[in-house]
Amino acid sequence: MADTLATKGLKLQPHVVLVGSGVDKLVAQQISGHYACLHSDIFYKCTSLMETVGVCVKVTFVFSLLNPEAANSAWSFVQRSVYGLSSGFDRLSSKVSELLTDTAAQ
């Protein structure tokens, strides 16, 4: 996966990996594993989806990584609203800023 991204000028970022038979429909009872993929071959086993998202957000924050462009709005919102983290590396869209203001999460 990292090689495919590299050919497009992109980097592999921390992301959520779910394992199980119900993953396609996100059926919680059928998901047997939650992992935070931190690098192409480094996986951190978590006990829940929320913990997995938290690990991804915190690793991205601690190492000053940029969120993937395609998912920047979602990750930025979670980073700010759920975890209260902000940095000089944040790239907030006007819509995310507006949503944060509306939800008083900023």
C-alpha cells in the first residue's frame, strides 16, 4: 500500500484497520479486531474502535503529521472536537471551522 501511495506522491498515514466478517457493514458483533496501522508494517492492537481512532489521532498529532487530504476534514474535526488537540500544522477548512464554532468545540 505504501508503494502505491508513493507513486502518487502520497505518504501512508496512521489509519484504522478493522478485522472480521462484519467489517463491510460495520456490524460491531462481527468485528474481531481493531488495529491502528502506524506504518506500513507496524500495527497496534486496540480494544475498541474509539481507542483505535484515538491512537491514530494522537500519533498524527505527536509526530506533526499531516492528515491525508481526502480525509482531512473528518480527522481535523475529530482531533479538535473529541480530543481538544490543535497545532500549527492543522489545515482547517472553513466548513470544519464553522462546525467547530457551532458545536463550541474550538
